[in-house]
Amino acid sequence: MAEVTFKIYRYKPGAIDPPRYDTFRVDVEAHETVLDILERLRLDDPTLTYRHSCHHGSCGTCGMVVNGKEVLACVTRVLELGTDTVVVEPLHHFPLVSDLVVDMTPFFEKYEPVGMPYIRESEYIPEGQPSEEVGTYVRFESCLECGLCLSACPVVGTDPEYLGPAALAAAARVVQEPRGQDVASVFQMVDTEQGCWRCHAAMECSEVCPNDVDPGGMIMFLRRELLTGKAHSGGKR
Amino acid sequence: MNIEEYKRPEPRQPEARLSEWFSPAKRGVGGWAFLLHRFTGIVLVLYLALHFYVLSYLARGPEAYQAALNFLENPIFVALEVALIAAVIYHGLNGLRLILMAYNIGVKHQKAMFWVVFVLSALTTLVAAVYML
Amino acid sequence: MTGGKKTWWWQALSGLVLVFLLGLHLFANHFMAGGLLTYDDVVTYLSNPWILTLEVLFLATVIYHALLGVRALMLDRGISGQQERKLTRVLVVVGVVLFLYGIWLFWVILT
Ligand code: HEM
Ligand code: HEM
Ligand code: SF4
Ligand code: SF4
Ligand code: FES
């Protein structure tokens, strides 16, 4: 157990405005995560707001910026951060609703039109033979729709029109495994100034992605497909 | 307050801050490569403008040009010239790295490729500097 | 023009060409026979028609690449399609003016 100082970003339109940082001294156990601490602090201050759901890194709602880096609060152990002071801030580049809660609309506006099916063929358990009724093993796509990558990307920060890493990675998944989707129209969507050509390969998105989607690498995959003409059916010349 | 009167406050829209391109806070290796590429690109554009201006002395005849060159012989300008060479070499080599990456070559090794670019730039700049000084 | 690929590709190609042409430029200016240190050195250097050709090519490529770069920076700031078309037109004019200025300089030096 160790005592840690939490500096938490507070903002509420019309109420806490301009924003400020509230400081809390907290005794933290080794197993406790940033989300655990926020929930404890909320018992004393019910106006402290944040998003969460699953508590185990699979719903993607608890994304925030901890000590300057985008993380899922529910799987980030406080003591593993190794700092006496832990600074907690909302994701960058999103409209800010209240404290640590951002409005994810800009994410889904870019992400949903790609139309990536959520179920994919599983590449795991290669030796396990699924029974006949099952056919093939399937699993969910890796992207948690947490928006960490958009918060980390320096281009998203200045260009709201940019499709952004998550949507481009979803597009690359459709290209790799169409599952009935129209690959040509996806290529058309990403082969634009504001699509995969706006990226500058800073790879900050892949650096923070909690589920190894590797959006930066996926963008480079899309470029290769477009550059080497594999996208003839769809990509505009 | 009457609940009917309550209006959900508008969220605060994010501001676009260009300083973000150059902020050193919490960058990965690729982030540094991007920062340096962008910075050197801008430096080179500014230098090009300055260069065109200095070259205009060429049009005013040998004496005027020589006078301009003499003015630029000052150690500060020589140091800046070395910095310029460093910028050219880094921007060029990292440009090659970016082109390879767009062809999906070595993306998994982009960090190692950055360090190769960085060390090569430093060495070439050193050689150039020794020649120039 | 939605050709995101096209602009990226031209930026990359002009960058590749610049590796050689800018390399030549810097090499000539600093190392070849001690560098171009006087007006006369410059005149002698440019009197070689091959060199002159390469330098004109360099002039065009570097302006093109630099202005494409400026355009990329402006797009990263987030601008509308209409502003983008206006910006592209302005940059084309700037590029042509700079190129003509460069050619004029070569001409003045050599005559
Ligand atoms: C020496 C050879 C060069 C190579 C191989 C090269 C390569 C590149 C490449 C591949 C890009 C695109 C980067 C991206 O999309 O993220 C780029 C951008 C740029 N280049 Fe070059 N370049 C070279 C020389 C120059 C020169 C001489 C100038 C200036 C006069 C220049 C100015 C720029 C600018 C302003 C950008 C945009 C920067 C950005 O988007 O961050 N480059 N260069
Ligand atoms: C510090 C190193 C440099 C020196 C000493 C230098 C010197 C010169 C000289 C003496 C000339 C006139 C003769 C000729 O055309 O070769 C010239 C022209 C030129 N330089 Fe450089 N230069 C340097 C770096 C650069 C860089 C980094 C760029 C690109 C960003 C550049 C772009 C040009 C261009 C485009 C011209 C042709 C201008 C014209 O039309 O006359 N130079 N330079
Ligand atoms: S690789 Fe592209 S999408 Fe990812 S952070 Fe960099 S610029 Fe943004
Ligand atoms: S790509 Fe990764 S960081 Fe981006 S939303 Fe999906 S899971 Fe989150
Ligand atoms: S609460 Fe679901 S990912 Fe953190």
C-alpha cells in the first residue's frame, strides 16, 4: 500500500468553468486501478463524473489520459504507474461533457459508415477442430471503440475532417476480410485527402491502442494496397 | 429548478492547437520522427525563401554578391549552415523511411528504422561539419 | 480533385528525386573543388550545360515538393474543400512565380 496524490481534471459547463484540477490524497492497494480510485473518490464527491462499464478492458468506455498517456482506466494499476502524483484528464480532441466524460459522437460519425462487421473468423485455436454445427470459430473484432487512438493522433487534433486511425483500421479490416461488405466502396472512402493519405505515420495511435489493433500499421496496409494497384476495383486513380 | 426548464449544457468543443505538432510531451519514437520531419520540412521551406533572397545579390553583380557572402561568413551563419545540412539529411532519410512505410515495408520495425535514420543523419552531419569548418 | 493518393505520390516521388538533386547541389556548393565560393565559381559551375539542366530541374522539383508540403500542412490544419481549392490555386501561382524568378536568376548570371 502507498499514498498517492491524484490530480483530477474537473470541468462542468457553466458550473466548473474554467476547468480546474482537484487534488486528493489516497491510500492505494497494489491491485487497485485508476478506475477503482475514481469510484472510491465518487463516494465522497458524487459530482465527479467518468464513463465506465465492464471493468475488464473490453467495453472501451473508460478511456482517459493518465499521466499524459491514453489508457483504459479499468486496467491501469495505479502503483504500476510508478509516480507519486497521478494526473487524470479526459481524452483529447473530443467535445467535453463533464469532468472526465467526453462526447464520442465524432468517433462514431467516422467509424460507423465504414460498416465493419463485428464478428470475425478467429485465428486462434488452430488445432481445435470445431464441430460441424459450429462450422468455424468466431470472435469479436479487436477494436473496442475506445477512442484512445484519436486522442493520441496529432493530425486528428488539428483536422476534424480527418477520418482518423480507428475508422481507417476498420476499413483495412473490411479489405482483409470483407465478410460480405463492398470492398470497392470502402477503398473509395479511404483513398481521399482526408482518408489514409492524411496520416503522417506518427504511430502514436498504435502506441496507445489497448487491444493491438495497430491502426497505424493498418493505414500503411491500406496505402500499399492503393499504391500497388490491388485496389483497382475501387480506388480512384 | 423546474425539471422542464432544465437544458443539458452544451459540451465544450475541442480546440485545434497547432502546438500539438511540436509538443514533446509523451511521444513515442514514431511521434518524434514525425515532429522532426515536420520541423525540418518547415525550416527548409523558410531557408528556401531566404536562399532565394540572398541569391538575388547574384543579379546585382560580383561585388554585391561578394559583399553578401562576406556578411554570411560570420561563425553564427556557418553554424546555422551546419544545422541546415543536418535538417536536409534528416528530412531526406526519414522521407525515405516514410516512403518505405507507405509501401508497408518495415512498418513493424519503424522504430529501429528511425534510429538508423537518426544515427546516419548524425554521422553524415558530423562529416559535413568537419569539412565545412 | 479527391486524389489523395496522387498528391502523396508526387510528394514522395519529388522527395526521391530531391535526394539526388539536392545531394548534388550541396556537394557542388561545399566540396567540389573546394566549393562555390565566389561569383566566378558560380558562373563557371553553371556554364556546364549538364549542370545547368540539373540545377533547373532541381529548382522546379524543390519548389514543387516544398509547396506540396505547405499544402499538406494547411490540410492538416483542417480546411474546407472550397478553401482547399483556393489554397491550391494560390500555391500554383507562387510556384510559377518562384520558378520564373529562378530561371531569370540563371539567365542574369550567365549573360
Ligand atoms: C532530400 C530529399 C527529401 C525527401 C526524400 C523528402 C521526403 C518527404 C516526404 C516523403 C514527405 C511526406 C511526409 C508525410 O507525408 O508525412 C515530405 C514532406 C515535406 N517536405 Fe520533404 N523531402 C525532401 C526534401 C525537402 C526539401 C528540400 C524541402 C523544403 C524546401 C522539403 C519540405 C517538405 C515539407 C514542408 C513537407 C511537409 C511536412 C509535413 O507534412 O510534415 N522537403 N518530404
Ligand atoms: C548551405 C548550403 C547551400 C549553399 C552554400 C547554396 C548555394 C547556392 C548557390 C551558390 C546557388 C547559385 C548557383 C546554383 O544554382 O548552383 C544556389 C542556387 C540554388 N539553391 Fe542553394 N545552396 C545551399 C543549400 C540549398 C538548399 C538546402 C536548397 C533547398 C532547400 C537550395 C536551393 C537552391 C535552388 C532552388 C537554387 C537555384 C536558384 C536559381 O534559380 O538560381 N540550396 N545555391
Ligand atoms: S499513424 Fe497516422 S493515424 Fe496514427 S497517430 Fe500517426 S498520424 Fe495519426
Ligand atoms: S483502434 Fe485501438 S485505440 Fe482505436 S478505438 Fe479501436 S481499440 Fe481503441
Ligand atoms: S470499463 Fe470497460 S474497458 Fe474499462
